[in-house]
Amino acid sequence: MATYSLTAPLRDEDLRKLRAGDVVRLSGTVYTARDAAHKRLCEQLDNNEEPPFPLQGAVIYYVGPSPAPEGRPIGSAGPTTSYRMDTYAPRLHALGVKASIGKGKRSQAVRNALQEHTGVYFGATGGAGALLSQCITAAEVIAYADLGPEAVRRLTVQDFPLLVVNDSHGNELYAKPNYDL
């Protein structure tokens, strides 16, 4: 298990070196989207409309944060269960998305898309939303404001702690016997 510091947006060369079980400290721009936002995003793409953020190299965090307390850019920001986005994820990876952040296992279709399009799936610690929010230095709603907590936000993160769950080589952390955390 290795530790890497990466900056989003991500590039293929950033991801090829990662292996399931590696630790990543992510900085840069991350976009939030859950299932309702994914549905709208794909509807926009179906209508040949521009997406609300650049997909090339993008990192999408599956989160519906709580309201920001005074003096903070965001409230508690823990990951949501990722499989709800599995219908949309392969298409988004084919269009340039490089990584997603969530919790739980991914479908075979998503794992295949990660290999085919050089992507990764990062796990963030569930139940630690207040702690994770401390790594978010800015948050701005950029699309679908009517969705409330599920609106698409542009986050600026600094040393956001992640674990590589699925790498671009077909490895899965959850499938590894005797891994050492």
C-alpha cells in the first residue's frame, strides 16, 4: 500500500500508478452529484446540451452535504452509497470522468468502465462527514439548485483522505483477502 498526493482534475498517468488499497490525499476541484443530479446530467447529454461542469479529468463525490455552519463553506459531507449511480457512471467515464468518491461496492459495469477508460473509484470514510468537511475549503452550487442537498456543487478540497477501492487495472480492495489497513 502506497500513499499519493494528487490534484484534480486527474489525468490517466495519475491513475495508472494507483492500486487498490493505496491511500490518496486529493486536492483541487471536485464536483458533487448524487442520483437525481446524475439523472439530470445524463438527460442534458441526451439532449446534446453542455454539462454543468467539464467532464474531462473530473472527480465526482457522491455526497449530499448538510447546510454550512457559520464560518464554514459546507456542513457535514460524508459519502453516500455509490451503487445508486452505477447506471450512469460507465457513460460518464466514457466521456472523461476519471474518478468517483463514495462508499460501498460498485457493479461489474462500473469496474469494466474504470479499466476501459483509466478511472478509479475512491472510498471515503462513511460516518465521518464532519471530519471530511474540514478538508473542503470552498463550496459553490453550480447546477440544479432546486435539488437542495443533491444540487451539483464545485468543491475545493485540500488533502481530502481517500482509499483506492477499484483501480484502473481491475483490482478491488474489497475482494483482496488479508489486506492490511
